[in-house]
Amino acid sequence: MNRNDNSNSTAAAVATEGSGNIGLVISTTETIRSFLMTASTDPNLPQDLRDLASSLSPHSSLSYKSLKSIWIGFDPKTRPSLFRLFSGSNFIFTSPKPREKSEELKARLRKLAEVAEKKEYEELVKDITPKKGVEEPFSSYKDQLGLGLHVAVTMFTGYLVGYAAFRALFSHNVGMSAAGGILGLVGGMLVETLLFIIRSTNQDRRPSPFVSRIKKDQ
């Protein structure tokens, strides 16, 4: 009964080897080769295991699963111990075949390399070439609209302040209050004009990155 169970187990192991799942590979020693030669002529072993032992014995390496399947099918009373059988044997590791890159992957890698090269070039010349997107002050429609609203609010605020001040000073005189409002409006316009001149002057005096780099190097 045990003999039949061993035969079924070894047959399953051989079927696994035939499917291409080699698994662990070890080097063939004289002890292993002698065992395989004995197994190839043992009449108590199934024919498939004897053929397997005969085919493995000339090779310098073999599958661990194949050798173990032969050892399991062998008579337990006469077979060597696993420690003695594998003594002196070494593991053999094989490098897997490198996977070939698809054309899509190659094209993507080339594109990424071009982007990286372009960024590296821009990094090298960033201190020489002028920056993109540098615009003059108040050049966009949004800036002009914002400036106009700001001037209108400032002038209106100046008018209210002047109107309220003159009304308090001249006992609620309508004419003088209106004159004070106009004076405040003009004052607000002058303040806004002065601020505009200061902003424009500061923008013109700001050095370019290239000039700043030259001064720093000096």
C-alpha cells in the first residue's frame, strides 16, 4: 500500500517537471550520480522514474524536484539519507532572460529622455536667456481695470472727506462743502498719480536676472 502511494507521488512530481516548472537546481556530485545510476537499474522503481534517473545521471546539474521524486520512489530501506545524498552539492542560480521592451515603452522612454534633456538645457541657460512672461506694468486688461477702479475709489473717498471737512468748518454751507469735495477729489487724484509714478520707477530700476548674476560674480 505504501509502495503504491509512493508511486503516485512520484508520478505527480514527474508530471510537474514535464510542465516546465524546473524549480531549484543543484549540482551533481558523485554521490548523486551513483544514486541515479543505481536507480536507473532498480526493477522496483516505476519505469518512468528509471528513465528519469538514466537521463539525469550524465548531466552536471539537475532539478531538486526530479531527484527527490526518484528518492521518494526508492525503497526506504536501501535509499541513502537526504543529508548524505545532498552533501557537497551546491545550488545553481540562473539569471532570467531580460524582458524585451515594447515599441510603445521605447517611444515613451525616448520622449521622457527628450523632456529631461530639454529641462537640463533650460536649467543651464536660465541665467543667460530672459525669462518668459515678463510683462510691462499695467499691460494687461485686468491690471488696467484694477487701476481705474482704484483711482475712482480714491477720488471718491477724497471727495467725501473734503466735503465732510468743509461742511464742518463752514457751518453746513453747501457751496463750500462742494468746493471741499472737489478739493479732496483733486487731492486723491494727485496721490494716486504719485503712487503710479513711484511704481513705474521701481519697475524700471529693477535689474534683470542676468545683470544681477554678473554683479554677484564680480
